[in-house]
Amino acid sequence: MLFKQKKDLVGIDIGSSSVKLVQLREAKGGYQLVTLGLAKLSAEAIVDNAIMDSQSIIDVVKNLVESLKVKTKNVATSVSGHSVIIRKIQLPIMTEEEMEASIQWEAEQYIPFEISEVNLDFQILGPDSNDASQMDVILVAAKKDFVGDYVSLFKECGFNPQVMDIDCFSVQNVFEANYGIDDEIVALIDMGASSMNVNILKSGMSVFTRDIQVGGSAYNEEIQKRFGLNNEDAEKVKLGGAIDEVSSDDVTEVMNNATETLTQEVQRSIDFFSATSSDEKVQKAYITGGVSLVAMVRESLANRLGVPVEVLDPWRQVSFSEKEFDPEYLQSVGPVFSVAAGLAMRRMGDK
Ligand SMILES: Nc1ncnc2c1ncn2[C@@H]1O[C@H](COP(=O)(O)OP(=O)(O)OP(=O)(O)O)[C@@H](O)[C@H]1O
Ligand SMILES: [Mg+2]
């Protein structure tokens, strides 16, 4: 080959509270940060992971892309929520090609949607540990109309959607790129505004995933209720801002209670994994997403799980120019960009 065409991708994560954009360049032993940006979405734009007001999202994405002067037209993006089903299944050992040919048929018994209405994908994990004639496979099904809404949105913004990922696999990607793969059983927990996604890895393979339909907006709801504030002021209070007639002790109490509710939900999912997988226990957890920035979350979860909990640093192996990016800012917002960074590390042709 005389030359390899470099096909750049920009990673765009449309979360329920904001759009995150990351562009990376491959560099020696890792990546270099090229572009980074975030723009808020209105609370009505995305509800239950579904696009409710596409025009407002298109406007936000277009403005963000313009202000960051992004020229790349190829985009990697991801979806999550009820319209996406991820199942670990066992099948007789077969090749990738055989699997490709039979996936539609195999999927029928595991997927609660009409097979004609979903996009299917799979990854063969390897032989099953209990039965050598079987192999473990991760099956992914996403509703076509749901994925189609995201594809059309990006097309309307002038992008070519090249990679359609799942949020939790994108976090797995950014984790592997930054921390490598080892034999430990590790839980990755993306704690966003309206949902939390748990992905448990064993030797770098996803063995359990779960979506929890509650997230950082639980803090806002509790603060609004307790102090009679609107959502905007509640967000301010949550991020540590002062508002007249709201005592900081009361805020701490409300924040602590909401933190316990959230971490209890995560603990439930992880307990469910332990109960259903033969004597396998999570040995370490990494948290990410905006909620991982709430001061008490890490400690609350570590107490509940009884294992070390760390905030995932998506920039661990990413270099950047200090002239262009403020290191302190990058570090302080890192967890918010994990999904987008994982997307930016995808390459065209990746599944
Ligand atoms: N510094 C911070 N301290 C506390 N909370 C924060 C901080 N930064 C962001 N958050 C909260 O994190 C949430 C946003 O996180 P994130 O951007 O990961 O969510 P999202 O991707 O928009 O949502 P989802 O993934 O659920 O669709 C919001 O609830 C926001 O208030
Ligand atoms: Mg998110």
C-alpha cells in the first residue's frame, strides 16, 4: 500500500442534558486532543432517550460545530435506553460468518421486538466457561426507527454518520484505551442526567450490562421540591452556587439523600450481577458522567460496594496543547466527555 487514507471522525454524544463533541488525532502511544466542546439542551429536547424536538437539537449541534470550526463530516455517535437491547447469550460454537448468516434467526428468541424492526449486531466473546461446545455472544438490537431518528438528525446537520455505537460500549472503549485490559472484574458506571449505565467487564469483555432510568436530574427534583425553586436555580444550587434563603447545610442534606438513592440503585444492579453469575464479584468500579463529579458519589458507592471506586479519566492517555486547552478545565470536566471521547477513538469501519 502506498498510502493509507486518513479518515477522521468526530465523536458526538447527544446526552439528555447536553451535546458533547470530541475530536482526537492518533499520536505516538495514544491520542492528541484536537477539539472539545459542550452545548446544553433544553429539558424537553430528549425524553426517555428519544428525540422529541429534533429542530432544537439540530440548531444546538450546528452552532456547536460552527463555533468549534469542525470541518470533519464523518461522525461517530451512540444511543442507549429502552430501544436498545443488549443480551449475553450462549450458542453452539460457530464462525463469525456462520453467526452473520444466522443472527436474524437466533436473535428472535432473545429480543422482545419484531426482528424486522431492529438493527442487529453481535460480538463473539469466546468459548463458554461451563460448556466447551458453546460460545458466549453479546447480541445487540436497536429499534430501527429510534436509530433512524439519530441518523436523520446528523444528516440534517450536514454529517455522515459512520459509526453508531451504544453509550456503555463507548465508555468501555475509552476505558480500554486509557487503562488497558487486565483480568480483574471491573464495573464501568456512566452516571448521566437521566440514566445510569452499568457495564461489567471480565478480562476486557463485557459480561453484564444494565440501564437504570434515573440520574442527576434526581438531585434537581429533590432540590426543587425542598426549596420551591425552578429547575434553573436548582441546577445552580446543585453545582454549589448560593441562592438567598437556601442554607448550605440543608442543601448538603438533600444532596446526600439523593446520592444515596442513586448509589443504592447502582448497588442493586451490581448485586444482581453477583447473584446471577457463579461466584464472580466486581473487584473495582470506575464512575463517569456528570454525576460522578458530585463530591459524595464516589465515597458513597465505595462504601456500598466495598471495593475501590475511581473516577474514570478519559484523558489519561490523551495529550493536548496547554496553549489551546486549560489543563485544569479539562480535568474538571473529563467525566462529562467520556462517551464522546470513546466515540472519537472509533475508526471508520469499526462495528
Ligand atoms: N460539576 C458537577 N457537579 C455536579 N453535577 C454535575 C456537574 N457537572 C455535571 N453535573 C450533572 O451531571 C448531569 C449531566 O451529566 P452528563 O453530561 O454525563 O449527562 P447526559 O449525557 O446529558 O445525560 P444521559 O446520559 O443521562 O442522557 C447533570 O445532571 C448535571 O447537573
Ligand atoms: Mg450521557
